[in-house]
Amino acid sequence: MNHFGHIEIPVKDLTVSKIFFGKVFGWKFQDIPGIDYVMFRTEHKPNGGLFKVKRMPRSGQVNVYIEVKNINAILVKIRKARSTVIVGKTSLGKMGWFATFATPDGCHLSLWQRK
């Protein structure tokens, strides 16, 4: 654990993006019902998802997730190291939990814990 496990890429059009990444990189896709989100699989880790946005954000475009065994324990360590938790432990249904934090330099990264 404690490795990069998931990357999220914002896109304006999920269909166009699936065609692009499929043709260019050979990625495979799985639509997630009920939300504008598509998981992608590559030949090697990390894998990730495409999430739909109306406008491309100016910063923080790509979300990088570090997979951990215990989000709560890592969040305690982040706070003790005088860094900031931006989004606390949040459930994503049956899949798992995520949290977002800032490094001491202000770089935003996310944590992922599978259920």
C-alpha cells in the first residue's frame, strides 16, 4: 500500500474522451451508473477515471490518489505533520473512501481506501 493507485482526468465529453484515450493509448472503459464517471483500465497501474466537467478547471485538473490501508490513520499523520486536510474521509458507496489533503507546499493529493 501507500502507492499511486488511481488517477482522475476531467473531461467535457465522456464519449469523445473514451474514443480518444482508447484509440491513442488502448485503454478499456467501464461506465459507472448514476454518475458522469467512467473508469479506465490500462495495461499497468495506476488506472483511473474520467469525470465530466462543464468547464475545464484552470488548476487542479488531474486528481492523483495514493492507495492506503487506513485513511483515518493517514489523516492523523497529515495533521501531525502540519499539513491541511481539505476533504475529510468521504464514502463512495460500496467502492471505498477518499480524502483530499494539501502537502506543506500546497500541492493537492487524494487518498483512497478500498472497502
